[in-house]
Amino acid sequence: MKKCALYRCKQCFATIADESDVRIDKDIVDWMFENEMEESKIGFIAKFKISDKVLIHRCANNTVGLCEFIGWKEIEE
């Protein structure tokens, strides 16, 4: 399994996955995905740098929204 970064459009609230931008060493968050049957986990991680790039999303023919980083998702490789 690999991780991808998740973003949410501030205009239309769509959730967008970016497989090329994980932003963090996968080993740091692996423990969060260890057991899918467990209840939610909370933990602290080392500070990480948020990318300098800005993700935009074309919501409709006449609307473009800015997206914010909201977390990670585990996906099949």
C-alpha cells in the first residue's frame, strides 16, 4: 500500500487525491494504518514542510477553487 496526499477544494468542497505528493516519509504515518479494524488513532508526528505549490481545481465552467492539504489516504499500488 502507498500513501497519497488529500486536498479539499475550498470552493466546492471536492476531495482530491494526489499520488505524486505525499509530503512525508511513509514510515512516519504507517502506524496509523496498521490495523483497519481498530478505532481511530491520535498521535503526534514530527513537523513537516507543507509544499510551496498551490493546487487549484476547476469546479465548474466558470469557477476555479483553491485547495488545501487535509491529510493522507492509503491506496493500492
